[in-house]
Amino acid sequence: MTTGFLLTACGSDTGDSGGGGGRHRSGGTLTFAVGSDAGCVDPQQVASNDTIYSLRQVVDSLTDQDPKTGRIVPWLAKSWDVSPDATTFTFHLRPGVTFSDGSPLTAQVVKDNFDAVPKLGALATLAQGYLSGVQSTTAVDPTTVRVKFTAPNAQFLQATATHSLGIESSASVRKSPQDRCSQGVVGSGPFVLKQYVQNQSITLAKRTGYQWGSSLWTKKGEAYLDQLVFKVVPEAGVRAGSLRSGQVDAIGSVGRADEATLKGGPVSLQRRANPGVVFGLGFNNSRPILEDATVRQAIGYAVDRQQVAATVFPTGTRPATSVLAHTTPDYADLTADLAHDVAKAGALLDSAGWKPGQDGIRTRNGTRLSLTVKWFANAATNQPALELIQQQLKAAGIELVLKELQISQIAQVQQSGDFDALWGNLTRADPDILRTSYSTKLANTYRVPSSPLDAVLDQQAAATDADQRAQLVAQAQTLIVRNAYTVPVVELQTQLGVSKKVHHLDFDASSRIQLHDTWIG
């Protein structure tokens, strides 16, 4: 694992959405309808898929990750060296790369980016986690940059392939995090930000003279499309109708309810399971009721994952069988620990002193077993999934109150800890996403108590032997699931609706999209 080249395959269905026929054509505008806007146009600070779809096109990364094999391949870095103990990463940059403001890509620019990320604040928890433990970043010469960590860091090479560590111009890096969010950033990517209207649209224009694409891309040079328009259309049915009528060319978050109406027409459905932390109820483990592992475990047994996956989510969606999706490297199958067993849930609550009340909801010492889950309006499946879980928990005597928020509020809520539970997932094609999510040494959004889990998460990040790392990642998954710090429910499967006139709208390794090779014809 010292080179980071070999990772478990992530599975993919990334074929040409339009069937691949006809001659590739340049020009045109692709209009893509998404469900929400994160309220920020800085790729290093955004974690919501709806917004990543657009911003990913603005920045290039040092490396890329093959969605079929998991292999890390060149992009802005033409090659790299990793020390045997995985503490030092030396990247050799491609010459001639420029940002859209004309400034050149140099080792100093990469250093400026990596030095600034830890100071970005609450929105940049992903990027900060990827760079935790950095001892120094050094511009060895204009095209060589060296990143040294205080301890072995097996996850870092894959992290350099993510949008979160997409490289921005030094001028952008010098801006405040707030200005970067509201005004956007200058990248070296195949598209540039043309206009941002919050909660309405993000418009990108083709970067003329672009010549330094990922080694995975089939087209060399500039992108085919002249313009990309991402429209915010919150209602899933309206998005589907707009695609059927030809008002838009592609849509995100296609739910089961709209599959039938989209099939058979001039539309193809593309789907890919997201690697990383699955959708679930992420508890605030410091809340009085939830400090008790027995209560958390009972909630886990009360959830019928198979019913949620089969009723609400797109065809082919899998129920969670671990805290990680099965497409994540070093995933461990913990199906037995995630069984649906209402009787066992009841027995656990009985043992903890929670007795059924007159309305069926359990109480203890005058306190109702009631939790509020906060969720964000960025996917059509969120509300129906939670309403079904609400019914399932009620059968075990647990009241679940649902509170909807806008995705732009997520950072504030996570940072404040003002929640009993959050509904969500976190995508990354590397198991170190567990450390980002559950280490008490990082953001610790879920207020997990200090425990042996911290050491295991640190050890897996430092493990340079692939087999040893897999064992440690499996151990971490087991500790998280059995202590029920979160209740995994369902694997996120990204499903897009794409007009058949659109070709090569492809998924990347994180099940987001890459539009450099996309064309309309």
C-alpha cells in the first residue's frame, strides 16, 4: 500500500449514456437539474453531491482514481514518489499548466493550497481530515512539491484525487473562506465559473486552451461542451418532467417513484453505488438519552433496512451491511450485527428501564423516548426514507421527530452539535472516511466518546501493509457498528436521468460526474 496504486475495485456502470453512436461533436450547452444548492462555490469547502457535480469541473487534482479499478493515476502530477513508511509524498508536476487567470501551476501554489486548507473552517472538514498530521509541505523546486506527515499516512495519495483537494490559484487561496464560498475560486480545470445565483443556478463556461486533463479522459485538450448550466429544482417530479420534455438534458437524484415514467423514453438511467459511509442515523452520542449504548443498539435493531431500500430508494439499492458501503476498499460484511429484530430492540429497552407508555412510546422516569432527527433537502429519498423509519421505530416504542433543514445549514448544525441525530452519508473511495467521521481527534461531529476506536482509526491510516490495513479497517467498522455510534441504514446509489442525446456523461470513482468528455449530438 506504500504506492497507493492498488485499491479494491469500486464497481462501475460508466458506459456511454447515449450509446456511443455517431461522431463526437463540440459545442452546445448541457443543462443539468439538481435538487439543492450548498450555498458555496468553493470545491474545497463543499461536501454535497448536488453542488460537487458542477464544482468538480472547475478544479483539477494532483491525481485521479480509476472508477473501475481504484488505481491512482496521473493528472496534474505526472508522477510521484512515496517513502517506504508512507510519511513523505513527492509529486512531480506537469509543466505548462495554468489557472484561468493566467497564473502558472507551481509547487509553491500546491504548498499554498495545502497550507491554507486547515484554516478553512467548518465547511472544509473533508479536506482538513485528508491533511491532518501534515508536518510540512515544501516546494523543492518549481515543479516538485513534497508533503511530509508526522506519522505514516496510507490514505493521502487517494485523497489527492478528490475534489476536496482540488488545486486552486494562489489568489483564490488568499481570499477568506467566506469570499471563496460566495464568489467562487479560480481553478485550472476544463471549465470556469461564469455565474452563481444562490439557490437558483451555477453556470460554467469552457476553458479555452485547456491541455492537461486526467490520464483517464479519452479526449485530449479542451472539453467538447461550450457551457454547463446546473439548475436548482428541488421537486423530484418536476426534475423528471423537465427531462422528459427536453427542458433539461440530465437530472440528479432520480427516485424509485420516477423510474417508470423515465424508462422507455428518450432517457437512460445511470446508476452507481457510492463508496464511503452509508446513509444512516448519525447520533449525537453526548445527548443524555443517546449516551446509553443500549438505546442506540435498540434503535439499530428496530430499523428494517431491507424495507427502506426496497420501498424508497432506486432499483438495485442495497441495505447497509456495515457502516461502509460494499464498494469501499476494505469493506467488512457485518450483516449479522445489523439484523432487524423488534423483539430484541424491545428487550434491550426493557433492560434499560424504558417502559411502554399509554400511547405506545416508552418512558423512563417521566422522560419520553423521543429523538429529533434533522435532515437536509438535498435528495428526494430523504423524507420518505425517514418517514418509514419513523414508523418502524414507533413499533418499538421510540418516537422519531423529523425536522427539515436546508443543505446550506449543515455545517452550522454539525459544528454546534444541536441535534439528536442527523440523516446523511459521506462519500469517499477510501476507508479513511471512517477517521474523518468518527475520530475524536478530528471534527467529531457525532460527539463520539474517546475509546479504543481512536487508536484503531489512527493505526489504519498509518498502515503501509495492505493486509494489515484491511484488518484494522474491519476492526474499526466492527467497533462503530457494535457500539451503534451511528445506525447504518442503506447504501447510497447515485441514479441520474440522462437524455439519450448526451454521450459520455461518466461517473468518477466517488460516483460524482466528469464532464470533460461529455458531448451532445
